[in-house]
Amino acid sequence: MKFFDKPAIYFIMGSQNSGARDPFELLEAALSGGITHFQLREKGHGALKGEALLEFALRCRQLCHNYGVPLIINDHLELACEIEADGIHVGQDDVSALYARKMIGKEKILGVSVHSVKEAQQAILHGADYVGMGPVFGTVSKPDAKAPAGVKGILAVKSKFPALPILGIGGITPENAGQVWKSGVSGIAVISTITEAEDIEGRIKALRTSCKEGVKE
């Protein structure tokens, strides 16, 4: 499908993930370094709200559009519609995927977090363009993350729905990404792997290289 016509390096970040760095400088470094998708995930302690969130999202949208990279909003459906984001990503405890699809229309990207074949099937029925599965490995980026599941869940869903684009997420680094690519994912989603990198461009290049290594294994 057009949103994943090449292996995806899917970067997720909110204002609180950038640490001491300026979040816009970090995002632009990731964009220039070669990420293929960006998800604005503004949740948790200290998350921006209201006008501050709107302004932050608009600046992120402009940066993404400057580089031709889709901007996907996590959970905040009204915000996604207001700024005309390229898509929305919802979890099992967020607004329903069916309602999200109805609100954003057929042309926007809809992603859904799933943890089983049953949830993946439901996401497909509700119009999902892709699903995110994880955490594959242990992660500290999401305090509410479930226990690491490895690639077992990805393999099960890929076996049942081979045409469904799947993103692996959770604790993925250049060192362990090969086995995730090998499971058949369309891309890998990362947060701290990029936000904590001193050399962001180098880290993204290593993530892209890990795709080829995964295929060779």
C-alpha cells in the first residue's frame, strides 16, 4: 500500500520525550535523517493540552510536510481533524477505530494498536490501514506498556493476515531490529532509540541497515 511502499522507520514523539533538547530541532533532525512517518504522541505527565497542544501539533505538521513525511496523531481525534493531519493512531482503550475512520474519512491513515489475531481482525473490519504490535522488547518509553511479547504475536497475525501492514514497537534498537524485520513487519516504530541518540542521522541509518540484515538472516 502507498503508506508503506518501502520499509518504514516510524518515529513517535511527544513534547516530553525530547528531554533537554528542543523537540522541533529533534524532529527536524529525524526528518532530515530519513524517518518515513511521524506520530505525535502527547500523553502522560506534563502533556500539552488545549492551545499549547494545538500550536505544537501545527508546528510538527509544518515540519513533516516540509519533508514529505506523513503526520499521524495518537488518540487526539479532534486535534487530528482540526489540523488536517495525515492520519490517526488509536489504542484499544482509546476512541474506537470504527468511529475514528468515520471521522477522518477514507483517504486518511488509520493505525490501531493490537495484541492478538482477534484484535487485528477487528481492526481490519474497522478500516485500519496498519496495526502496531508490541512491546516486542522491554521499553521504558511507555510506562503503561504491557509485558514484552517478542515477535510471536507479529508472526501469528502475519500468518493469518499476510497483506496487513504491521509495525513492531517497543524497545527496538539497531542491534535487535533484524529479528523484528525477519518476522515480516512493514516497519519498526521507535521512540527513545531516536530521542536518546547523539547522532540521530546515524541511528536512523543503522535502523534502515538492520532491515537488510533481517532479510538476510
